[in-house]
Amino acid sequence: MVTTLDEVAVYLPDQRTPIEDLADQLGLSEAKIRVFKRYHGLARVCRDQDRTLLELLLAAAERLDSLRGREHQVRYVLHARILPVVAPYPANPLHELCRRLGLSRAMAFAVTHQACASGLLAVDIAGRLLAADGDPDALALVLAGEKTFTRTAQLLPQTSIFAEASSACLVRCGGQRDRLLAYATRARGEFDARPGEQPELQARFQREFPESLAEVIHAVVARAGLGLADISLILPHNVNLVAWRQLCRSIDLPLDRVLLDNVPAVGHSFCADPFINYQTATERGLLHEGDRYLVAAVGAGLGATYSAMLFEH
């Protein structure tokens, strides 16, 4: 049975903080702020100081119109995130979210193994679990979004600044909308380092980023029996503009086929970026029935993970 995206919903806070206002908090000099703005293309990031993590995730999940009346069909709830710990013990925002949404019978767990690529991994896991269950009416809820409550959760040195936003995605098997055609991922454990440590390793990661991501993009397209010319749109993770410019040059892909508008306007929202960009694409009418689109993300945590999914709208 084919994994499909039944519905995607997003919450973007109204508050957008200029990155220069975060300089003192992040310990960034004026020169580094200029690099982030002029080179990486970052301008503002979403922040929601008044919402807890639970409220941030609920804000997206409650926007899923098709969830209402189908709560009993949700078998699994997955929170894709980059941090293994997001609340002090014994608080568990994910379990509390399930209680509030009437999903207490669902199995709930976090997916953190691939840092910012964990959102795609969570969709893959959800599809596999549902296929194994064999119930065509069963659903999985994939959530993404985190709070910038520590320095590690605020800044990716020399690369990006994290934002607070959230997404909720209903996954099913056998649906007709947004069918998953192929999934490819590559893990490179040699890039394992804490953010800011081993600058020579970080520099190598930056140099090899385009080639490594290009490999999984070519792999996922080939697995679907297609070519890059068959791809209508790429929905990226919003890490920065320069990384995607380099990637497009390396694979000879027009930059205008990558949806990059949310990089300067929203920021890098952990694992929620691909789903935020999906909503932007559908709201603007950039995806039409039958279009093939590619979702890509890179996670830098315990090593580096490069992932891509190919869907048919």
C-alpha cells in the first residue's frame, strides 16, 4: 500500500524577530550578523514567547480539519524533532497533546535519530507501521516543531538560526492525494560533532553538503523511474539560501524550482520546514494534480543525514 499525505496543517506565529535583535542572546558580532543576512539570506525568524511546546504543537494539530471525527482512526502519533529532551521530567507534551485531542488510544513516540531530517523519517515510519497494520482506514499523525529554549536549539553555528513554528501531517496508506513514490536517505557518521566544535570538520561538512545532498536527490528520482526534468518543485529545509544555490549549481537545476521564500521570512523551523513549504506551495497554486515534487532535508546531529522524498500531488 502506498503512503500518502492525507492533510497538512501549519502554525506560523505572527511574531517575526529580526535576526539582529538576537545578536546579544546568541553571542553574535555585527560582522557575523551581516554574514547571516547577506550570505545566508536570513532576515527574520518566527518566535512565539507566549506558547509552550505543547501549545505550539496543538496550534498546528487543531488546524487539521480532516482529523475531527476521525480521532478513533489514529493509531500512531509521532513527534519529529532534533532534540532528545524537550521538557523536564516528568512532563510529556506529546502525551498531553494526545489526551487533549482525544488520541489516548494511539501509540505516541518521538523520532529524533536524524536531526532536521527526522520529519521525513517520521513519515516513512508512519507509512510502514500503517502498512503493517493492514487497516486502510487507519491514520498516523506526524508532528514537528520545537522551542528555542537552549543555545543548541537557537543557533546552528555558521549555518542557520532556528525558528519556532509547527506542522501537523495526517498520514495514511492507500489514499489518492500526495502519494509517496520514493524515499532515499544517507547517513554520514564521520560528521559527528557538537555544534561549534571541531571547526575543520564543520568546514568539510559545508564543502561536501551539495554533493552529498545531490546524491540522495538523484537516488530518489532514479528509484521512482524519473529524471530531474520530471520534478515540478523542490520543497527544501529552510537552513539558508547559499546551501541551496550551491546544490542547484551542482545538479544543474534552475533555482526557481526550489521554494526558498520562507528562508528569510520564517527561518529554520527544525523538522517542520518541508511541511511549511508544502503549505506555501499549495496556497500559491504551485502544485497541480499529477505534479511530482521532491522534499529534501539535511540533519546535522549524530553525524549528518541527507534525505529526500518524492511525491505525486
